[in-house]
Amino acid sequence: MEVGEDGRTRTGNIWTATAHAITAVIGSGVLTLPWSVAQIGWLFGPIALVVFALFTYYTAILLSDCYRTPGPTEGRRNYTYMDAVKSFLGPREVKLCGIAQYASLWGTLIGYTITSATSMMYVEVTDCYHLKGHNAGCGATGTSYLIIFGVMEIILSQFPNLEEIAFLSVLAAVMSFAYSFIGLYLSIVKFASNHVARGTITGVKIGAMGVSSTTKTWVSFQALGNIAFAYSYSSILLEIQDTLKSPPPENKTMKKATTFGLGITALFYISLGCMGYAAFGNDSPGNILTGFYEPFWLVDIGHLSVLIHLIAAYQVFAQPIFARNEKWLSSKWPTTGFFHTVHTIRLPFAKKRSYQFTLCKLFGRTIFVVFTTLVAMVLPFFNAIVGLLGAIAFFPLTIYFPVSMYMVQANIKKWSGRWLMLQILCITCLLVSVVSVIGSVADIVLELKKAKLFQIKL
């Protein structure tokens, strides 16, 4: 057990950090990978999966050297991503980082709400087909499921912090592996039954199923955003690194953990993305689990695993927003009882005999979850939302800030070979993010023309 110079105890090692990295990266974005490969085909699909993994890995290695200020192995600790940005880049960049982080967090909550409702709908439809046959007119609408999920999150949002729901986080990690492996297994079985790999060199063809050249372009860009979202990792790397004991230096341990974690994740992503595409070809569904109905019990387990994972993951992403908002409000009105007066309710059957809250917490968190659920009802487009999230977060959080902080920390001289290489990397990734945003927004606009307000359908 290691007690640091700041008085905090850290017990983490390379294996715990690797586990955290894998758990953080593998999420619902993995379910879109076969669809993403289908949009850009056998030529560019696997290349994109590898390139985004390499980009994420390289900048994660740079970021791990920014845990301490001024040097990579000595100096003051940066406990969070925003702490590091403030130390190396200053207060103005912190504001930009905060906007990018919290916008990404909120957008992720919208995506999780849509995905959870979709999973519940497919459990209903899968069971219907099993009982009545695949020719039955089975269908479901997701409005009630969106509301059910929202109610669950309103209740969980009233817990004081993530430590109070730690058991859900552990369960969520197990569930993410469960549905990912189920999707891979079902794809392998379908591919084996086809006796041939489906798909084409360039993916979905122009003219097929009414796909115009414009639509092909937009969805190809959107697919890049989906892949970027699947590899989201950098924004929580320093929080993982802060759990590590030393010696050895934290940055060395974190680099090894990143190599193992992203290496395993990349192999898994490439396998699922390519195997799912080989199984379905250009007809790959936006969520790989929605392409299967048998064996119904295994498909149900996959969808329920997604639901359980996202119930907990929602709080992991929401709690930082709650904490930040409540801290700002309490400092803005330091004498107002609405933000500071603590009310207590006795709970006779709970482990903790009382529940304490402020009215700000009770009403503020509830309104936030309700508003997020309403937005999900208006924008029930899983792939477009995932692509937009990936595109928005990828450049600033995965590329720009890690590279900028590293250049300051390593004192990279302007116009040097290393500086030019890093600038080329930033410009390339900025262009990828911009076109991905455009593609996702264009797809959302197209979907809105066909969608009914406050209604999600299969």
C-alpha cells in the first residue's frame, strides 16, 4: 500500500490499470462497428479500425507523461484531465476543455438513453418472434421504454456519488464484455452458416436501396465518427493513472497498461467489426445485436446486458455533470437555502438509515434527466448520435489537448521535426472530425424528416 506525498493511498498496478483501460474503452460504441465497416467497405474499414487505434494509442502515451508537472516522473500530480490542461495550457484552454468534455458527457447520456430503449424493445420483439414465428407481425414502440429508463436514472441520480453505486459499476463492466462477446459469437456463427464472406471493397453501393452519392458520402463520414467514439479513452486516462502506486514511475506503468489495454481492445474491435461485416455484408445493422433473433435466449441476454451496462454507465457520465453544476450553483448563491439546506428522510429498511439531500439536488438532477430523455425522444437515431459524439470528442479530447500538453511538457521547439509531425497529426485528425460531424448532422437531418416526434420505432 503506497501513501503518496499528498497523503493519498494508491494501490493500483499494471493489471488493475489494464483492466480499467479495457473496461473504459469497451462500451456500446462497439455495437456499431460492423455497420461502420459496411459503409466504407473491406478496403477502408479495417484500415480505419487500425488507424484510429494507433492515433488513440499514440496520444495516450503522450498524455501519460503529463500526469505530473513539470516532469513526467516528478512534480505536482494532475489528478484529472482538466487539472492537467490547467497546469500546462492555462485557464482559457481549461474552459474549452470543459465545454468539450461536458458536451461529450451529455451527448453520451442521450445516446445511452436511445440504446437502452432500443435494447428493451428488441427483447420484446425477439420473444414475440420466438413464440409466434418469424412471419408474425411483431413490432414495438419505444416511448414507454424511454420513460422507464428515465425513471430508473432519476432514482439512481439521487445517490450522493459514484461510491454509493460501486456495485453497479462492477456489474456494468461484466455486462460490457458479455454483450460484446455475444455479438462476436453470433456473427461468427452466421458467417460460418453463409460459407462465404459478404461485403464489397467500397461498402454500401450507390443506387442500392435508394442510396445516393450524397448519402453515401455522409454515412461514410459518420462511420468514421462511430469508430472514433468506440475508442474513446484519453479523457479518463489520468484518472486511471492517479490510482497507481510507485515505484515504478506512474507514467511507465500507465504506458504498459495502455499498450495491453488498447492492444486487446483493438484486436477485439477489428474482429467484431470485420466478422460482423463478413456475416451481414452491406446489410449490416446499425446495432449488431439487432440483426439476430435466434437463439432467442442468448439474444435476450445480449440486449439485457446492454441495458444493465448503460443503466450504470449513465451515472458514471452524469455524476460529474451533477457535481460540477451543484458546486457552481452553491458558490453562486452561498446563503440560499435551496442550494445548501440539507433535508433528511429516514429509511427504515435501507442499509443507511437516512437519506440526505438538498432541494437543488432533488429537483436539479430530476429536471436534467427528464430533459435528456426528452431530447432522446426527439432524436432517436443510434448511429447518427454515436457518430456525432465520436466526432465532437475525438479531436479536442483525444488529439489536440494531449498533443498540446505534451509539447509544453517536453519543450518541443517550434518548426522542429517532432513539432511538424505533431502538427500534421493534429490537422489530419481535425479534418476527420469536421467531416464526421458534417456526416452525422446530415444523417440526423435526413432522419428527422422521416421520424415522428417523441416516438422511437424499430
